[in-house]
Amino acid sequence: MRKGTLRLAGLSILAMLLSGCDSANKPAAWHQYATLGTYSADISSDGQYAVIGSQEEGGSLWDIQKNARLFDWNHKAGERSIIAESGFSPEAKFAVTANQQDLVLWHTDTGQAEWFWSSPGEILDLDIAPEGDYALLGLGNHEAVYFDIKNGGVRQTLRHEGRVRSVSLSQDTLTAVTGSDDYTTTLWDMRSGKPLQQITLNNIIDVVALAPNAHVAFSASNLDQAILWDTRTGEVIHTLSGSDGFFPKRVSFVAARFSANNEQLLTGTASGLIQLWDVSSGSELKRWRAHKKDPYGPTSTSIYAVGFGNGEYYAAGSNGIMNILK
């Protein structure tokens, strides 16, 4: 066999080993929520609603169960806003949409705007307190701020050494987890603004999530480690990906959510892989590959949001597709 042929065969085998026999399932169904791609998406904790920030139509609220567009949510009448971030309050009564600087609080029942305010910095991520009373914002100015939506003003400032890419607020609003470009993921006391626990990983932190009971957190660094950790002790419970093994698992998790009973974690990656994990064991329970609009086009779509439903799961892709998973 010639060297060129041998090299080609070796590369083919290597590619097969790296990709493996992709055991990911296909979505049980999928629905198009945006004509072109999307800038952002979020799914309510009960799996009822989705906020979509699309390239063509602007912002909108969708009923996932009915696959129906309920309201157009743009910040100025007659204009299509670039919705860079969005989020729901835990009970899904309120939602927030944001461009890089300004935010609007919406009522999901009426579709009406309730409040409007401006952020002290570029908004990279957000999470909303119950009843839409407060918003925790991850900002590009190296801060996370806890903002009083209905009365105005910053109630707490959490300072970092880098951009704050991801935030997650506990349902009782007493603690929060942040992830920063300074490679740290931090648990904060929201009353004092002081750090309670901090873990340093090997790259910028792309995504964090806090379980409903606030006892466990998920943090993932870019193309590096993804960990489940105990917020009470600061100890790593499980490592879901990392650099161990013959072929290092270089995975970029970009979306994550815990189930309401704290027992499962749903994650999405930049390559369109959705995984369901058992929190207690750290084992993978299921995996799916997001639907592509064109099977012969780009190989993947990034997952912007994941959610739990009644016996099924949801994943919103950057291509504007809502994936229904079973």
C-alpha cells in the first residue's frame, strides 16, 4: 500500500474512532420557530413556553405544546429587535427579553410589557426571580448585578476578574452561581454579596446551572471540563467531560437545566448534542442529535436552550428548530 493510501486509511479510521458510532437518537418531532437562524432562546421551567430571538422575525413568545406563536415581543413598535438574551421567572408568569443594553419585562398571559430598564453594562446572560421581581445579569464589565426590576436600582453587585458569561439564581433568591472568563465558577450569598464557594477550571466558563434545591450546581468550561459540584462543600461530585482518556473529550456545553426534582440534568452542546444525565451517579441516561434543516449542509446546530416537559424534553437550536425529544 502506498504511503498516501496508508495515510488516508489511517485518517479514516481515526475519524471513525473520534466520532464513534453516533448513538444519539433523532428527535421524536421538530418544529420550525424561526425562518432563518436565531440569536437566542429560552424555555420555561415547566416546558410550556419558549422565547425566541430570531434573525428574521425579532422576538416572540411560543406555546411549545401547541407549537403556536403567541406574541411578537420587540422593544420598539414597528421594529424587529435583536434579542440577545431572554429568561423566564420560575413560575413562567413573566419573561424578560434583552438586547445588549436594554431589557423588557413581559407578562406571558397578556403579552404586555410590564417594565423597561437599561443595564449598567453589556448583557451576556440573565436569570429571573419569582414573579419577575428581580433579575440577575451577567455583564461584560466583569460584574454580575442583581437588579430590582419593579422598583429600580441595583441591589447587589458581584465582582469578577473577567466577563460574566453565565448566571443562575436559586428559586429562593438567597444564592446564585456565576461563570466568568477568569476561569472561575462561584457560589454567592445574595444578601451579603460575598462568595461562599469557588472552583477554578482550565478555561472560560460558558454555562452554569443551579438545581432547584440549590444543593448541586453544574459548571462547564469551554472545550474542557464540565462538572457537577456540591454547593455546600465546594467539592466536585462528577466530571461529565474533560481531558482524560486516549481521545480527550473536548466538548463545549452551552445550555443546561436541572429537573424539578433535582435528579436529572439536561445539557446541550455547541455541536447539537443533547444529553440527559443522572445527577446522583453522573451517568448519561439518553442522548439526542438536534435536527438539521439541511442534511447535506453544516454538520451541526448549537443548542441555545433545553427544557423538561411532561414525559418529554425540549431543545432549541440556533437554526430556529425546536426539537421534541423522548
